[in-house]
Amino acid sequence: MNIFLLLTISIAFGIGTFLILRRDIIKMIIGIVILCHSVHMMIVAMGAFDGIKAPIIEGSPDKGSGIIFQDSLSDGILAPVVPHTTEVLHMDPLVQALVLTAIVINLAITAFLLILAYRIYEEYGTMDADELRRLRG
Amino acid sequence: MDQSVAIILAIFLPFIFAILVPYVEKIFKHRIGWYASFTALLTFILIATAAPSIIAGKTIQYSVKWLPSVGVDFGIYVDGLSLLIAFLASGIAIMIMAYSNEYMSHKEDLAAYYKYILLFMGSMIGMVFSANTIQLFIFWELTSITSFLLIGYWKHKPQSVYGAKKSLILSSGCGGLVMFVGFLLLRSITGTFDIPTIISDPSMINTIQGHELFVITLVFIFIGAAAKSAQGPFYIWLPNAMEAPTPVSAFLHSATMVKAGLYLVARVHPIFSGTEAWLILVAGTGMITMIGAGFLALRQTDIKGLLAYSTISQLAYIMTMYGYTTYQEPGIGVAAATFHLLNHATFKATLFLMVGIVAHEAATRDIRKLGGLRREMPLTFIIATIGALAMAGVPPLNGFLSKEMFYESSVMMGNNLGAPYTFIIPAVAVLGGVLTFAYSIKIIDGIFLGKRQDDHLPKKIHDPSAIMLAPTAALAFLVVLFGVFPSIPVNLIIEPAVAGILLDTVSLNVKLWHGLTPELFMTVITFVLGILLYTKYDDIARWQDRFNVRHPGISINYYYDKIVGNATYNAGRFSGKFQVGPIKYYIIPILLLAILSILVPVTLLSLEMFPVTLNFEIPPYELIVFLLIIITALLAAILPSYLPAVIAVSAMGFLVGIVFIFLLAPDLAITQILVETLTTIIFVLVIAKVPQTFKENITKRILLRDILISVTVASTVFIIMLYASQGIIPPFESVSHYFLEKSVLLTGGHNVVNVILVDFRSFDTLGEIAVIFLAALGVYNLIHSRGERK
């Protein structure tokens, strides 16, 4: 895997973590969004290796498609995801399907959280999670 | 009707009728007590159908498979002993619930009251008929729970709640669970939970008595019995249980539930008796409790409190008698104990119901405020005198007979042990009798004799209506009947019960006049000393009060309160420390734990796999996108105003879409860009309505801490991904093979991701749609609820 992508994902994850530790509710939500982005990238990256194709099959089924995952590591340990191999044709489609679902669900959650934040502000006049706690007593 | 069917019906009928109580209450209103009383009567009749064959010397056994994998059946075992307790439970319940019709105010939650009592009655009957220890334990704990509910019946009174908790902690927590361990030990010795199998097999009993775990098993089971019957240090819960409505105290806490411990002692009597451990443990605990509780009873000013201590003391009599044992004759006191068990249930229930009447009419239970009521309440006075004199052991009442038997068995026990016990054991027994005599007289004297205290009492006091008087009088009648014609109860129920314990046919000869025996002299001594003690009654009570004030530490209650109070306080402090409130304090431990549980094993297991082959080649356009992602994420974090921060985070979202293109995921890229557009719109809509910024004062310490956490989390993610991408973790076979192979073949779809979503895993997509739908509903309701508040 590309080291720069890896670094980017990790840094984004760190920034997201920093944000969900804040008292400001909007910043927390932004933090959750950033965390989700990095998790999505992480999962997709797990199924990605250099020099392979998108999981879209071209042509007829009997030609070219078929066996795609083969262990090429000499020590006999299989990778959890598709390793480097000469026969690889496609990216792992499953992780992509997973993440596609995750992205949509993430939208639902973000929308809900935002409306919740908005209603909290309307009811209590604050965006401070600590202050909210005090108000509740 | 088949007898075993009748018994099983008798167990479950109260439960079924208890469930129906709330519905029946709608029809019967405040007369629901008659329904409950009728249920008890029905149960009593069902149990009575089993009586003839038990009296004839048989037992009834029946079982159905319940938990065959652990060798537990649902079984019933009916012998004289279980029949006796079941008769007490259902018979006294009839009177108690009839009495409650008048006693309980119509404003109370009557449905709950009768429901709990019926549930208790069913549990008690279920317990005594249980053929195995597991079933016995379950019903045993059910009686504890129903007792808890009834003591805490007046939920608004803190004293009730305190008493209820105390009874549950001590009788169920400290007693029941320990007893359960005892049962498991017994099972490990014998290999069975079945009680009749164990007690009917002499060779098995020999094995148990010779086993190295014998003493510890006995101690554990006895602790359960002692806690239930308020013996030894466990006595402290019973006085506090007096917060329950008085009929409940009469029923549970004097006549039946506290007898459960004695029942257990009698039930395991064949297994453990005839050993020194049994004598020391059971009789020893009984004697100490008998004297201690009798002594403490003297200072009680609440009549119910006095009766509670006298109950403890009387139960201790019975315990002591069950404890009397020698190698040759394992059951010296069994007959006396069983007879006293019945007698105590009758006279103590009479006394409790009498106290209920007095409290109902005179509006106080304080013995200092009562007095001189004999003219106003002549009938109650007669009943009280019968009950109290029976407890004091005055002929010709039933208490006299069983007390004589107590003395007789004490003398026998003393003779068997030899000097100095020949003197000590009878002396202790007499001392117990003297104390009982004194406080029994106090009940009569304090309430009905002496001067009327007009300051404290209502102007007009009179005997209660027949509804309360009749059940009390019926019990008092039994007290006299059993005293004058002892052969009736003895032949009908005591002999079968004793036979059930000793596993042998017995013939008892109980008569009012049985010649000039040592025990008769002991009774005379008891009366003389009792009258002498009564003259010093108030001095002793005052001395006890002074002692209590001076030495608050010499009291079991003091330590109970300290332990329970400290436990509550420390639990509160502990959870207060971990559940501080702000979400971030929950997130931090979760993150740290995740890091520890992932990073450490990964590092330890795969240290040698490092270093890995890393790919540093990257096209410049990819590098730019990655850098932009980091920059936008950073901006989203540090920009103070919401709008710029939201713009930054949505820019990041679009860049993530581009990354998906690099990762050869075109579907994801499209979805991400569409979703990001929508997210941005919602973000902007919301932040337009709230203040544009929020200044959080981040101290250096918090900043440092949060950055440290974030960096740790980021490095963990980095390392995990690094390892994962090197293929460290042994995989399962990927299901992706299948999808790629079959996609075109089965569905005709060439885009495998799409095929998975709408075809192979379409139920997942349905779930996803459900999530969106729920979120939309939530959003709608949140916005909608705004109107209602304002």
C-alpha cells in the first residue's frame, strides 16, 4: 500500500479524534465526519493494490474473470485482502460495497446529529456540552 | 382426584390467581380480600386431599423431566413435614386475608397487596413440596422476594424501604446464596439434587457424614436456614421487617416464612444429625439466639418490635430442639420442635393480629402510651390473654405442652452429654422460658391492665368489627383446642411430620397432666423466676437503653449499617469517578483500551515481520490531493468560526471522493460526492441558525492531553494499517471470489459493487434504507416537537 495514503488516513484519524474530544457540539460533529471519512478510506484502501482494475467486469464471463486472489507471499501467510499477484484482475468489490453503505448511513447520522445540535441550541441556548450538563443538573 | 395432581395444582393455583388479581379487583373493588381468602381456602382444600395417605404413613412423589442435562427434574415430595408447613401457609393465609379486608385502608393499592401475599403463599407451598434442592432454592428465593415486596409495601416510608432492603440482603443475599453453594457441595458429594434419594439411602448418608466436605456443607446450608429464620447474627432483619402491614408480619414474619429456615433444618435433619457438628451448630446457635433475643425483647417499646424479638427467640427454641442430637438417638427434640412449630404459628399469629387490632383502634403501638384497655376491648383482651399465656407456657394452652416437651428434651440431652451439661442445658432452657414469661406478661399488662393513658389514646376505643375479630378469635380457639385436646393435632399432623423427619413411624403421647416430672418442676421454677423478673422489667429495659447509648459499637446493626452504608458510598464514589458526565471522559478510556488491545498484541505477535516493503512511489497529483486532505482536515479543526470550518470539512469530503477514484472505486467516488453535497447543505442550514462561533477555552494541559491522545490514536491506526496491508493476519477465505465469479453469470451485472448491493446483499441495502428512514423520522420529530414546547 502506498505509504502516503496511509499517512494521510492516519493524520485525518488523529484530527478527528482531537475534534470529538472538544466541548463544542458542532466541532464534535465535524470530528465525527472526519473520522468517518478516514475509516472509509481505510477500508477501501485495504482492498486496493497497485496495478489492478476496478471491480467492473468487461466482456463475457468466461474470459479473463474468475480466479483473482492468489497468495504470492513466500512464507505461506495469506493476506486478509488481495495481495500482489500477477493474476489479480480486480479490486476487492466487497469492501467497496461495504463502504458505499457506510457512506450513506453516515449521511443519515450526520443529518440527525446536526438537527439534534440545532434543537439543543434552541432549547438550551448553548453549544457547550459541559454547559448542557450543568443545565440538566 | 389424583393426589400428586392436587398438590401440583396447590402450588400453581396461588400463582395463577395472583396474576388474575388486578382484573378481579376491577369487579370486586375493595372486597378483593375475600377473593384472595377464597384462593387460600381452595389451596388448603387441595392440600388436604393429600392428607389421608400421609397420615396413613405414605409419601407422595411425582416428577417430570425439567432440566435433564443437569439432572434436575420438577418434582414434588409430600410427607408429613411438608404437609404441616403447607397447611400453616394456606390455613393462616385464609385468616390473614379475611382480616386484611378490614385492616387495609381502601385507599391503599390493594391489588398489589393481595397479589404479593398470594405469590408468597404459592412460593412457600412450592418450596415445601420441592423434591430437589434446585427447585427448593428457586421457591426459597421467591419467598424472599415476595417478603421484600411486602415489607416495602409502603414505599413512601424510608423505614419500610430500609427494612425491605435489609431483609433481602441478609436472608437472600447472605443466606440464600450461601445455602445454594451448600446444595452444590451436597451434590458434589452425592451426585444428585434429589432430596428423597439422599435421605432414604443410609449408605449415602454415611458417605456424606464421613466426607471431608461434611462440615463445610453443613455450615453453608445452615447459614441459609439461620438467615431465613433470623437466627444468630442474622436476627437483625426481623425487627426491621415489622414495617410491613401487620397482617403481613403475622403471616410471613412469624407464622410461615421465618419457618422456612426451620423447615430446611428439619428437611436435612436425616442427612446431618447425629453428629457433633450438628449439635454444636444448630443447638448452639439456637440457644444463644434464644437467650439474646429474649433479653433484647425486654427493652422494646413497640409491641410489634417486642413480638419480633419474641418470634426470634421462639424460633430459636425450635432450632435448639432440632439441634438436640446424639449418635444413638439423632432426633431427641424433633417431636417437641415440630409441635412447638405448629403451636408458635397459632399463638404468634393470634398475638400479631391482636396487635393489629389494638393499633387500628388505639392508633398507636407504643406500649408506653397504651394501658387499661381491658374494659373497652373485652373480647380483644381475652384473645390477647390466651395468646400471651400460651406463649408464656401456662396450662392448659398449647404453648404449655410444647414447652414441657422442650424442657423434657433438654433434660434428656443434658443427661446424654453428662456433667456439666446435665445442669447447663436445662438451665439455659429455663432461662429462655423465664424471659419469654416476662415479656408475655408485659404484653397483657402493658396494653390491657394498669391505668388508661388518656393523653395518648383516643377518647373512644372499642372492640373491632367481626371481620377483624373472627379470624383472630379462630386462631385463639386453635390455641385452646390444641392445649386441651393435644391428641387432635398430634395424631393428625405432628406424628406424620415427625415421621417425615425421623423416617420412622412414631407414636407420641402428649397429655396435659403427665405426672410429677422434672419438667413440671422446671415450669414451676420458670413461673416463679418469671414473676420475679417481671418486677425488675423496667430496670432491665432502662439498663439496656443506657448500655446502648454508651456502647453504640456493641451491636450487629451498627456493623450492618456501616458495611451497607460504606458499600453504597464507595460504589457511588467509584461510579462518580468513572461516570463524570462529559462525553470526552468516556471516549478517552474507550480509545485507550482499543489502542492497548490492538496495538500491544499486534506489536508483540508480529515484531519479526517488520520492516515491511513500502511503496514510496506516488504520482504528483495524488500527493497533492493527500496534502490537501490533511490541510482541509486541519483547517476544519482549527478554524474558530463554523462556516469556514464547515467549508473546510466539505472540501475534505470532495477530496475523499477523488481518493476513491485513485483507489479504483468509481461507485464510491460518485456516492461520496453526492452525499457530501447533501451533507454540506444540511451543515450550512443548521449553522445558519446557531451562533457562528463558540470559543472554547482550551488550557495548555487539556490541549497537550488531547493532542497526545490524538497522536497515539493516529499512530495506532497507522501501525494497524501497515501490518494489515502486509498480510499479517491469517484470513478466512474471502467471499469476494464468489461475487466476482458469479456476478455476470447469475445476475448479468458487470459492476460487481452494484450487484452486491442490489442483488447478493440486498437485505443489507434494505437495512441501510431503514436507517435513513429512521434518521429522517428522527429529524422530522425533532423539528416537529419544537412547536409543542413553545
